[in-house]
Amino acid sequence: MGIERLKGSLLSEATEDARKIVESAETHVQRMIEEERSKTSAVRKDAEEQVERLLQEQRNERLAWARLESKRIIAEAREDAIKSVLEDFFELLQKARKDKEYKRFMSTAIAQAATELGQSVIIHVLEGEKSLVPSVKGAKVVDDLEALGGAIVESSDGKVMIDLTLETLFETRRDEIRKQVYEKLFGDK
């Protein structure tokens, strides 16, 4: 019976040891699971923050692109408006030939140009505008000009020419006129 007791005692100790080992293993496994959950949670949180950062960067990039695109569209629309006004301006130049200011301009500008070039000059004007040319000594007036208006005054040898056509005058002041049109249309921006 001693052996039975010893056997029972050993079995009971072994069972107790096994139970302690299993409990220890279960506790260890539980800790490992909690650590993994904690790591997973941290990784998930980090991934969510990274995704949020990427989304914010992408959102900011798209907003910047949209702002740039809207500025480009506005600039194009303004340019179209200015071009339209300048095209209308050429149409108004043709009507301006009937104005008193045009007659005064022709008289003054041609007289100044003839004075600069000296005695004998050739003055080219539009057909029907010879009457607008002031009396210039030694000047030959020819109505062969093909322009919207104005005149070309040249020396008799043809070496020097002063272009007073409306188109040329417009081109020499194009930037200034564009600026004035811009200010009228869009204010002093």
C-alpha cells in the first residue's frame, strides 16, 4: 500500500504541476494575445493616421491644382474679354474718321511730319481724304493708302517715311491701351 500511496501522491503532485504549467502557459498565451492585440491596435492606429495624412496631402494637392486651374480660366476669360474689346476698337477706328478729332489729328500730325522731313514730301492718304491734308509747301498728296485711316508722309526720294496710319499708331500704344482696357473692365488690380 505504500506504493499506492506514493503513486497517488506522485500522481497528485504531477497533476498539480501539470495544472500549474497549463495555467502558466495559458497566462503566458493570454499575455501574448494581449500584446499582439496592442501591437495590432498600434499598427492599425498608425496606418489610419498615415492614411489620413495621405488623404489630407491629396486633398491639399487637389485644392491647389483647382485654385491654379481656376486662376488660369479666369486669366483666359479676361484675355478673351480684352481681345474682344480691342477687336471692337478697330471697328470704332473706322467710324472715328468722321469725327472732328480725326480731322484735327490729320492736320496736326501731317504738318509736323512734313516739317520734320523738310521741303518736298509725298503724303499718302485714303481715297476721299485729300481735303483733310493741310496746305504743305512742295507736298504731293496721293490718295492710295490702304489702311483704316491716317496717313504716310515720306520724303520725295522715298528714303524716310513717317507712318501715321491708325493701325501703326495703335500698335505703338498697344500695351498702354491694353492696360487701360484692363483697368476699365476689371478695376485697378
